[in-house]
Amino acid sequence: MTERPYRAGGVPASTDLASTILDKAERDVVFTLRIRGESLDLLSRHFQRFIERALEVNGVSYGDHPLLRLFVETHGRELTDFVVNGMALSHQMDLKAFERYGGDSTHLLRADVWDSLRGYIDSAELHFMSGLGGLNDILAEVGTHRPDAAGGADG
């Protein structure tokens, strides 16, 4: 395609701009994978259950802190966002590649998406268990509010 200079005048700005952007589509327009709907809900619920199990292993239950449910939901959303955004960034397809896809090649794409999705979920869980802002922070916060803890809610 020949590249048009962007010019304002005579042609409505939206028409000229749309044409200019379309001329650059092969290098500037990408299709990204986005997880949504029931799959997004499954991913979110998975992370909430994952966090709840990690807390249970450490002897923490919802009655131990007034904001624990909020902590679990917030961290679950953060882990979900990590996976969703990672998938969107790692699975971008330019216009030419998108136009070439057809037939059985989608099975290759499905396998690649599955592998990436599994990797991002594993990475999110590992980060939550070992990183700052995850399980250790929640456990420390709960520990300061337990009645039986030194300096806790009643101490």
C-alpha cells in the first residue's frame, strides 16, 4: 500500500484519518487474544480458591481478620489481571498473519494459547506464594489482628 500523507482540508478529518490508519495497518494494527465471559470468571474463581487454600494451610480462616475476604478478592483479581494481560501481550497477531490463518492452523494457535495460559497461571501462583504483596503480606496482616497474637486486636 502507498502511504498517504495526513492532510486536513477538503476531506472530513475522520475519513482522512481512517484512511491513513488503514494504510499503516500492516505494521500498527494487531489482533489480541482476550479472555472474557465464563472463562474469565473461572480464572478469577480459581485464584480465589487458590488463595483460600494457601491461607488454610497456614491456619487462617475468614474469621481471623475483618478484611480477609476483601484481601482474597483483591489478590484474586490481581492474579487474574496478570494472566489476562500477559495473554493479551504475548498473543498479538498482525493483520497479515490474521488474514493468513484459516483451516487447521487454528489448532496450532489453540495449543500455543493453552501452553501460554498454563504458564501464566503457574507464574501468577508462584509469585503470590513467594513474592511481596502476596501470601506473606496477608499472613502478616492477619497475625496483627488475631486476638491470640502479641499486640493483636485485644493486646
